[in-house]
Amino acid sequence: MERVFLEHSFGPFYRPDSRLLILGSFPSVKSREANFFYGHPQNRFWPLIARLCGEDTPGTLEEKKALLTRHRIALYDVIERCSVVGSSDSSIRDVVHADLQPILSGSRIGNRIFVNGAKAYTLYQRYLYPELGIPAEKLPSTSPANAACSLDKLTQSWGEKLNPVLGGPNEHISML
């Protein structure tokens, strides 16, 4: 595959009552094809969020959006434009970061920002933290490239970070 310069092909997902923002790095090839977040069928994001919310894994785009809406979760990416080879986070260059101000001012997220994976966290720290001054919590990547981390391990790690926001270890995201 060759390096191409791409613009984010779909906007952020948030509502005025969103209270939690999860950021990825940049949409994968499969996500760009699906025109929505975490489109690769082997990415564990949707099964993980469903598990944390106490729901069934959504299959359709409408079901995914409904799950996010019910639990007041916003999604976007750190990068708005970049050059990239395929879906490889390690190949990302020429970064133009996303503008999170419309999301933050148009919702109730406040300082509840989480990033999905080490690359997204590094990019957030480099480009967005200096501008926003809002610390983000790093979560282990749900990508199939992070195969060493099982869904159970992801659930434990994400739960440890999200539970303080959720109000306790037995609370679901819907309790935000």
C-alpha cells in the first residue's frame, strides 16, 4: 500500500447530553468504508462498550448510534487529516489535529476524555493537551493489532478507568 493524505471522512458523534468522550487516532480503512467508528469486524470496541453498558453487542450503524446515545458516549478521533499507509497507526505522518471545541462546548463532557490506544494517547498529548489543558486517560487499544489483550482483559482495564467516572465498580455507563 502507498502513503496517502486523507481527511476524516465523517464527523464526531456526540449529543448535547454526552458526558464521556472516547478518542481514537484516525479511522481505519474499514471504518472509512463503514463511514463510522470502529468498523473493522475484529475490533473489540463494540463488544467491549456493550459489555460495559450491560447490553448486547450492536450490529448495525443504527444500533451503535442508539447504544452511544442511551449511554451518553461521544466518539471522535485525535486526527482530522494526515498521511497514512492503510490503517497503520505507526505510519501516521503530517498530522492536522481535530478541533474538539465544538464537541466540548456542545456537550456535558467536561474533563471526561479517554483515548483508545497508545498512539491516540501520544497524539492527544502532543497536539490537543497543550491546546485544551484537559488531561486524557489512556486505555488499552481495542484494535485487532493488540491481540495480546483479550476482551476480558480490556473489560478489566477499561472498567478500572471508567468506574470512577461511572460511580463505582458495579455501575454501567448509563449511570453517568
